[in-house]
Amino acid sequence: IVFFKDSQQVIAGSDHVARMWDIEKGALVGRPFGTMRPHEHTDAVKSVAVSPDDGGIASGEDGAIIIWDVDSKQMVSKLPKHTRWVLSVCFSPDGKRFASG
């Protein structure tokens, strides 16, 4: 789970999707990330990160990282470079890079 800059919303991973929550209302914000196309995430989402400008999300699963656009909730890219679970993802302070492990 990670907060957006406004501290009013969080993103959390779960089975095959990432969900954005409004913490004041205790409600889901729109549809989850990963519900537009089958198999965007092929397994449980184990890690999430929010870009410094709050415009992007990285989510990690077994063997891959997916980058999402926050406004459209569309997948920007899928990076299948890991050989095991992606248990952590983090954007750099300038938002141009991210690290994973």
C-alpha cells in the first residue's frame, strides 16, 4: 500500500489488480487497474508504487512490472524482466526511473 501526495488516496495490490482507495470515504475510486484486458496481471499484485507527480503507478507480480496511467487506468507498458516475484517497486524522485526487486 502506498499513499498519493494528497494523503487522501492510496493504491493497494491484490489478486490480479491494483485498487485505488479514497481513505476518507473508505471507497474504491473507479474501477481497479488491470480490468480492461484479460491477463494484464497474470498473478497477485505484490508491490505498488506511485510516481512523484501522481500520474503513474508501477505494480509488480510474479516475473513482471506493469506501468499504469492513473487517469485512464490503462497499461502503459509491461516489463517481464524478473525471474521471480517483484516484491518492491519504487520511482526515483524525478519520476524518470524506477527500481524493483
